[in-house]
Amino acid sequence: MTLPDLTPQQVYDLDRKHVFHSWAAQERITPMVITRTEGSYVWDGEGRRLLDLSSQLVNTNIGHQHPAVVAAIQEQAGLLCTIAPQHANAARSEAARLVAEVTPGDLDRVFFTNGGADAVEHAVRMARLHTGRPKVLSRYRSYHGGTHLAVNLTGDPRRWPSDSGTAGVVHFHGPFLYRSVFHATTEQEESERALAHLEQVIEMEGPATIAAVILETIPGTAGIMPPPPGYLAGVRELCDRYGIVLIADEVMAGFGRTGAWFAVDHWDVVPDLLTFAKGVNSGYVPLGGVAISPAIAATFADRPYPGGLTYSGHPLATAAAVATITAMREEKIVENAARIGEEVLGPGLARLADRHPSVGEVRGLGVFWAVELVEDRQTRTPLAPYGGTSQAMTDLVAACRANGVLPFTNYNRLHVVPPCTITAAEAEEGLAALDVALEAADAHVR
Ligand code: PLP
């Protein structure tokens, strides 16, 4: 091993001295040292085992250190570590075949990227060149990545510091009944009114100026809001009517997270472009991509596609994807995610909502759940402001860790997003820990 044998304290000290962290005030953070991971668990620098209810950044769908994926990376490293993207290589060819097989409908061409944000950037570029139109519509409650265009597409407050106002993006409201901007009282009303609103935005912006509508099939970091009945089919229909490309961003919701290969599968909608990353190989090696419809692929049949990456379809990353998709099929991991959602997490989180006054709503499916925390159930005042945090949320995170679980939190929400491989017993263990931890949030209820 060429890596020096560092103690957890040395790891921490070097991190604080030399590492520049994402989305953080550098002198205000105390990163947790992780020394080991396996399956649904991680171990911190003090040797404590934590149940990973975050899947890190909602990417380790296949769990930590899956032996088949680790072996595939090792094997590929011995065979062919890297090769320029203009050459064909076995790992990329086979990964593209498998991705085309699991993605919906006729999406059967794949452009590989290094992660989610660049997949989104390329999908938008393809849509603009395909339609010859400049603008893109995207939802307010959304996250599409940290690069310039992707963060401008993003609806949530992470956009604000980098919002150039010139990215050709127009935002609209998607459906979210619990905090309806449409004054709806039923899912049906929310769906119809959100569609009417989107159509109005299209009409007012001028349909002939709009290249694409991009949406997370189920917004992830922005709150895990499964779309109400009819919404996605309605968006598809609007896009068809106005000649607009529909981009489904499945970077977080894809590859089993919702108990289906892709979230769009739940509603039988086929987008023109589908972006993916995270779960495609669980992030064992960085990888993302765009699955492309035949019509859009045809635009670039005789005209060069003006874009590329040195590592498009990197052999280590695509070998990991081949092993991941194969293991997910063989071990019925997508089916497991669906069953855990229906039988354990759904009913278990509903019980927690009954018991804890800080829980305003629980929503989700598969292993993709949000617990919306409020100061007051009547007024629905969030337990932390939009775009911010609060003592209540800090206390909740500390209580989760003290009770042996690693949570994913965003503003006033706790997301329960374990690996798709989690067992029923592990999920019950997580629910029991959350039952205790939520008392820390209840203490802040008015
Ligand atoms: N799109 C969605 C829906 C995401 O959730 C994310 C990341 O969380 C991204 C895009 C960006 O992906 P990456 O961080 O790999 O660039």
C-alpha cells in the first residue's frame, strides 16, 4: 500500500489544513472521518458503527463495498485503466448496452459523463441544438448540479450566489400539495393547477423560444415530492404539443432508488432525454450520462455533436456500472427497494408521524422518503427556514448520530434514503433510532 497509515486524527488534521470542501464555510466545519464502510453501515474515526440512512449523497444504491463491483474495478484496473473517448472499449460498450436496456422506451444511445451536473449540461445542449431554441424551463424546488448552467437550472437557494440571470432559464412551480402555491386541497387539483400554470408559463414565454422542460421526476434534495396522478403525463403532453424536449433528471431518483429502475417507470412516461449518475455504479468511480432518444440522436448523425469529455465512458467507471447493473438484476435489488418501502419504511415512518408532533408530513416510495419537520402542524411553519438551518435541526442530526444513524438533512427535512440493499431488520433498526432522535425535534415544537 502506498497510502500512509494515518490515524483518524491525522486524517482530520490534514483535511483541515489542505482540503477545500463543497458548499461550506471552510473554517466552520468539522468533517466526520470515515474509516470503513460495508453494506448499509459506515464506521467513524472513533470506531462507532452508523447505519447509513443517507447513502452518502443518495448514491450508494447497491450498498457500500459490494464485492462484485469492487472486483470488477480491480479486474478492469489490471486490464485497461484509461483510454481516450474516441476509441471503443469493452467496458463502455457493455455499460451502454445495459443502460439502454434498463432505461425506458426507446432511449438507446448513451453519452457518458463524469457525474450528474455535466450530464444535465449536455442534455440541455443537445435539446438546444435539436430544437434551435434557447430557453429551458425548470422547477423552483429542484437541484440539478453545481456547474454553471446546472446550478442556474437549480431552483433551490444554492442557485442564488451563482445566478447570472443570463443562463436562459425560466423557473416554474411544480406540484407540492403540502405547501401548495395553487391553493389546492387534493392531489387531483394540485396536478391540474400545476399543469395549467406550466402551460401558462410556456404561452407567456413563447413556445418557439423554449428548447426543453427539465424536471426531476421526483425532486430529491428539494424534498422528495412524488408527482400527483396525471402530472407527468400532462407535462409530456405539453412538451409534445409545443415541440419542447422533455428532460427527466433521474440522477438521484434513478437506478432503483424508488423501487423501479427509473422513477418515470411508475407513471409510464418516456422522456426525450434522461440524465443519470449516482446509482448507475453507486459512485464507486465517478460516472454519469444522458440516455438519448432516436430523434435527438439523429440530429447528430451527420452533424458533429459539439461537446465531449476526456473521461467520457472511463473504463473503471463503466466496468463498475456493468457490475452494478448485473448485481442489481441478479440480487433483485430494485425489488428489494420497492418491498422495503411498502412493507417497512412507509408504514414505519407513518407511525413516527403519528407519534411525533414535529412531523408535518411523511412522503416517498421505495428507499426515497422525506420527513417534513414543522414547528406547528397547524401553520406548517418549517422547523428551519427555507435555505437555512436551525438549532432544532442541529439537535436532530446530533441525536441521530448519538443513536447510531447517519441522516441526510436539508433545511427542515430529514430524508430517509438508505441503500436499496437495506434489509428489513436494518430498516427497523433505523426507524427505532429515528423514533428516539425525533424527540430532539419535538422539543422545538411550539
Ligand atoms: N441532478 C440531480 C437530481 C441531483 O440530485 C444531483 C446531485 O445531487 C445532480 C444533478 C448533480 O450531480 P453531481 O453532483 O454528480 O454533479
